[in-house]
Amino acid sequence: MFIGHFGLSFAAKKAAPKVSLGTLFIATQFVDILWPFLLVFHVEKMIIVPGYTKVNAFEFLYFPYTHSLLMGVVWGVIVGGLYWLLKKDTRGALIVGLCVLSHWFFDLVVHTADLPFTPFGDAKAGFGLWNNLAATLIVETVIFLVGTYIYAAFTKAKNKTGTWVLWTLVILLLVISAYNTFGPAPSPGISLVSLLCSFMIMMALIIGLAYWADCNREPAL
């Protein structure tokens, strides 16, 4: 799951109008932002296996601290709690926390049976949608477009920047998603540090555009 997470972020803006779209992007992708650092330090493990699924080449061997259901709850409480401490916005903190937790449930749909329930057991789940390319594209794109529509209908641009930055962000996410799906798979020998750097640059650009777009938009009355 990639743009599907961002689709939820867009939709969540309606439930938490005071929370910046950039913050909602961070929330839904929080565990994926944390995960590469744990890979680099060999706390969690992943290998690249070309053709592992129809959609990507990542075989997730061990990632219970970022991608287990229990840790999703823990991270949701932590991130939502930090947001409340900073903003004193109870509704916003609840939505932020739920967005963090949502990552596990969205991943459950697409992952093979590799998502742990807790860091302490062997039970794992995953519906395996990544083994069907067409179904994956349909599900993710629908979630993303519905979320984008909800955000665009709920907010209005304060100026031209609020319009063109939003649609630049939307197009960028669709292009990245298409490249991830149809582009060349990473080499099995690629450095994890290189992957981390590339991923963080991409996420910084996406999140930066989300903050920029949102600060130039306001709820439509």
C-alpha cells in the first residue's frame, strides 16, 4: 500500500480540520518513515527478491517493531499524544493516532501473510492483494482518488498557490506510484543506506508539498 495511505490522509482532513495535511501524511506513513532506520541498524530485516509479488520485490522477513498490530497501537498513542501535547487539540490527536494505526489495516489488504500481530509471537496475517496487479491498482487508486476528492471538496484555495501545489502533489503521488509498480525493481545488492536516503528525500518532498498546499487552503464554508 502506498498512495492508499495518502488517500486516507486527504480524507482525514475533514474529520480533523485543525490538523495540517502534512501532519496527517506523517501520521499515516509514520511506521514506514521509521522502518528504514531500523533496517539500516539491522533491528528489522527485509530482502529484495525480484518477482516476489506481482507488485513489488520486497520480502519482509522481520519488522514487528514498526509493522505489528500491537506496535501500531503503541505508535498511535505516542504520536497522537505528542500531537496533543503540542496543540492541545483532542479531536486532532485522536485522528492523528488513528491514522498511525490505520497503516497496519491498510497494509493487511495488500501484504502477503507477513504482518505480525505482536513482536512476541509468530502469528502473522496478510490478504496478499499484491499478488494481483490489476486489483492492487484498482483498490489503491480508488482509495486515493476518493480521499483526494473529499479533501478538495472540503477545502478551498486561498490563492493560486493553494490550487497548483495541491494538484502538483496529487500528480506527483500518482507518478511515484506508477513508477513503483511498473519501473525496474531495485537491485538485490543495493545498499540499504542508499534506499533510506532515496526514500527520505521522496517523503520530505511529499510531506513538504502537503504542508505547503494545506497552509494555502482553508475549509470551504
